[in-house]
Amino acid sequence: MIAITSRLGVSPEGAGRGVSCVCYAGTAALLAWALILIGVPTFWRQLVLLLFATNAAASEFATWVMTEPLYMLLSTGAVVGLI
């Protein structure tokens, strides 16, 4: 993903950060979708998403040029697929 993105003229570091941010946002969207699928009330769904967004460790993943954000997105997608 990073190599494909960096071929668009973006530096590899910038491409890595961009992919990480997109994966983090995708994980938040999957989490929201999973909460809707299992019928969590709106207040609790918003609270869970707020806690996810303000989680310091997960927020760090969004800016690291590593595989954690992509792995987190794929593993969350697999779990949501099972629901």
C-alpha cells in the first residue's frame, strides 16, 4: 500500500503516514458499523467511538509508518464480517 501510494509522487514517509491515517479512520468506521449491527444504543455507540478516538495508544498508531494500523483495520474487518 505504501509503495503504491508513494508512486503517486508522495515521499515514502508521507505515503506511510497517509496510509496509516486512512486505516485508522477505516477502523473507526468499521467499529461504528459493528456497533450498529449488534444494536448498541446511540449514546453507548457514541461513547465507545469517543473512547476509541481519544485512546492515546491507538492515536499513536495513526501516525506511525508501520503495519499496526493496516493490521488493526484488517482484523477489525474480519471480526465485523463474522457479525
